[in-house]
Amino acid sequence: MITTEAPVQAKPIRTSRGAAVLTDTLVVTRRNLRRIRRTPRMMAVSSIHPVLFLLLFRYVFGGAIHTRRFSYVDYLVPGLLVAITLFGSTTSVAMATDLGSGMIDRFRSLPMARSAVLAGRCLADVTRSLFVVMILLVVGTLTGFRFHNGVLAAVVAIALVLAFSFSFSWLFALVGLIVKDPQTAQLAAFLPVFPFMFASTVFVPLTSMPGWLQAFARFQPVSSAVNAVRSLAEGGHHTALFVVLSVGWMIFFLAVFGSLSITRYRKS
Amino acid sequence: MVEAHGLSKAFGPTQALAGVDLEAEAGQVLALLGPNGAGKTTLVRILTTLLKPDGGWARVCGLDVVCDAPAIRPFIGLSGQFAAIDKLLTGRENLEMIGQLSRLGRREARRRGDEALQQFGLSEAADRLAKSYSGGMRRRLDLAAALIARPQIIILDEPTTGLDPRSRMDLWFAIEHLVAGGTTVLLTTQYLEEADRLAHRVMVLDEGKVVAVGSPGELKARLGGDVVELHVTRDDEFDMALAAIASLLDGRPDSDRDRLRLRLPAPGGQATLKMVFNLLDRAGVAIDDIGIRRPSLDDVFLALTGHATATSPAKPHPAGRRRGAREGRTP
């Protein structure tokens, strides 16, 4: 039969606030990684998406797109590395699912750091991004993509992709918290994706766009990251400038969507 | 331990709570009893710092739920209306996670997790994913999670809703053991029998207001004594039966036309029973069943709110039927 012990005053382990946030974040991250690992079908499906994009653009549209300094596959793969992290609907869906299942209520009733649930979500999704990035690099290499700027720059490029993924996932977490329903979250998460992904330098050079659109497409966050990653991977002018611009956007995203998400989470 | 005064909360045009006072003493069980939409969950969410009240105040362990929210959380364990466990984690992993997030440290979280799994009869299922658990097992795991930090107050929102009778009994035992150990328990329920069995004090909530507070005994005493309950055989004789015993009904007759059931106060006990029997016999009304019933909390609820308790999703406890609990009647 069930027996329970007499309650004793909980003895919280005294730690500094910073350490507590970190521990909580890691605990939540591990939980989310376990969930990802235990839904292999979702991982499989989410890795098909980018591969499909790569093959379609490489072989269907690629011939019609003129990139001056690069072969198209060398132009496309760095762009796609950034763009695929925008398929972040899983972040929104997971957030909405946790809200609906009472998991968030439980977390909020615990003496844990408020930001850890969101940070843990975003960190776990970066790991997922890393997985998809690897797949894309393998398929890219098979279809002719090469890094032409040395190993170090390549590593920095991938690190930049992951940092971009982390900063953007706060936006997706916010979407999940706002719409609350997993099915709606699935759809809503694509709303911010399309304009940023297509009106960018992911697939085509700026010069093919009308002037007014070029202004947006040149400096928007996705293009900034793509330009930086492409420059790092393939070599080019203004690499440092692109990297600084792109890191600036990431900090902006983290600050704005990070604080909005946390505020929203507190109230949810 | 837990006290509140004048709590109110509105969601748009819906007034979920309209001035609720509440007091739960240390080591006791306070049951919040009410139908769906009575405001029970809103009240629980305010007391567990998940929701801010529009008006009034509440204190837990002397700390204000709004101003001192972070300080309160270590003192409370919440087991919400839906088992808030991660179905893609094993039972062990769930408890370890909640333990760690309750600031127990990894080793301690693991140790207490194993302990709790044993206490709640989940040892064998410890390394299975929670999605393979039955409803009762999920509920027990959820309760174990709420208890892992050994909180002084445990708040259970409809802990047994949707459970089969066996799991319900197990959970009741668990709660009784907790209380025996000195934990303060605040639970919400739609089931009168549950409040009757577990609670020292019952607070009846309806439409965001407290309609009665007292021990189960006190509440039952309000109805004053026994009732005669009878069951008419034929549909078309129901009104005849009502007319025949009209002289014995003071005020509103407690009748259930759908079930052809009638109740009336029986101050004279056996004598009243005999009188009712004779009156019906003389009027030529056929009856299936007649007898004296002790009032149940159902009767109290009906008397207080003018409508029966919420529809039970399943017929939860056979015992409730025996005691004349009404199921599934809507006003």
C-alpha cells in the first residue's frame, strides 16, 4: 500500500542566482533533448525538408539563377544552412503543447528560474538544428558543395548558424506562447519565416530584385546571417562587416524576443 | 497556513471568483467542493501563484501570493487538474527532473525519486515511458512529483477526476497518509463523497462564491435529519404522488421527474415513512421503492445551490449510489 513520509521542511540548496538559472536551464534542456530523441520520426521528417529544398533549388531553379563569384551550389548551401533553422515551428509547437498539457503550470509552480523553461527549449532546438545542419552538409557535399576558406572559417560559420538558430528560436517560442494551440502554432510559426527567407540572399543574389526590395533584403536579419556564413565558408569581401551586422541582429533578437517571451511566460 | 480574503477574478465578462474568503489550518484537509465552472481551479491557480487576483488578498504560510510569489513556491506542491508529467520521460526521469528543479540537487533528487516510486507503487514501471502508464499510474506519478520536495502544503486540483474506483481508493489512501504526517492539504473536487471522506472542512463553491463552510458533519446537520425517499413506478402517476403527499412537503418538493424519484423530510422517522406509505396507498400510486435515507453531502449541495453537483464523467463510486447520491442530473 501507499505510504508517505512525514513532510520535512524542504531544504533548498543555496546557490547563486546565476548558477541556479544555469542548472535549471540544463535540466530543462536535457528533458527536451530526451523528448527529441524519443520522437525519431519527427526528426526524420524535419530533416527531409531542408534536403528537399537543397535538391530542388540546386537542380530545378539553380540553372536559371546567376551567381557571379560562386558556383550556385556554393552560393546555395551557406544560405540554406541559415534558412533551415527557420523551420522552427517545432519550437512553437512544443511550447504550445507544454502549455496545454499543464507542464508549464507545474514548472511555474516550482521554485525554479523563470527563464529556464524557455532557454532550455531554445537550447534543445539548437541541438536539433545542429543535426539538420550536419545532414545538409553531407547532402551538400554530395552535390558539389565545398568550403573554400579553410577549416577555422568553416567552424566559425557553423557556430554562427547555431547562434542564429538560438536567437531566432526565442521568436518561435513567443509564437507558441501566444497562440497556445499546437495546430495553430504549427501554421503561425511559418508567418515570420516566408518573407525573411525568400526576400533575402538565401536563394538568389540581390541584383535580381527590384530596388525597393533590395534595401530590405540587403540588411534584414536572415540575409545578414547568410552573407556572413557565405563569406566565411567561401571567402569574400567584407566578411568582418557581415559578421558584425549579423551578430548585432542576434543580440537584438535575443533582447527583444527573449524579454517578450519571458514576460509572456510569466503571465501565461 | 492558507488564508484568503475577498478574492475576486474575472475573465472578460465571466466573474470566476466573486469575493472568496478561505482559511485552511495546518495539518488539515480543506476541500473546495463545487461543480464545473464554480471557480475552484481559478482559486487554486491564485493560491499557487500562477494567477494574480483582481481583488482581495491571499497568504500562504504568512506570505502574500502576489508580492512574495517566489518565496511561497518552495512551500507548496501542486498537482493540477491534468497530470502534468512528461509522457516522453520515464517515471524516474520525471521525478528526477522535478526534484532538480525544486532545488534538491541531482543526487538527492534521484534518491527521493526512487523512494517516491516505491511509495506510490511505481517501482516496476520506473523505467518505462510515462505514456505507457494507466490513468491511475499517471495520477500517482503526478502526486509523487508534487510531493518530492516535501512541501508543507499540497494543493490538489480534482485529483481523482477520471480515475477508476480502485485508483481513486489508492489516491485517497495516499492523501490520508500525507495528512497523518502533518501535511496541510487543499483539494478541489466535484465529488461529494471525496470531500466527505477526506476533508476536515468543506467549502462549497458555486458561481465564484462560497455558499457554505463547515465540517462535513455540520453541513449535513444543516439539512436536519433524515429524509424519506421513494420511487414511483409509473410515469403518469408521478403528479398523483406529488399531490398525495403535498401536505407533508414544506415548500419546494425535492423531486426528480426523470427518475420518478421524490424526497421529503422525515422528522418523525418511521412514523413519517408509514404516513407517506399510507397516503400513497390510498391514492392508488404504485411505488418501486421507499425508505429512510440519511442526508448525504449531495443533499446539502442541492439545498445550498438549488442544483445538483456536476455530472460525473463516470459513475465513480458504487458507494455513492447506495447513499442516495444523484448522478448526472442537470437543473
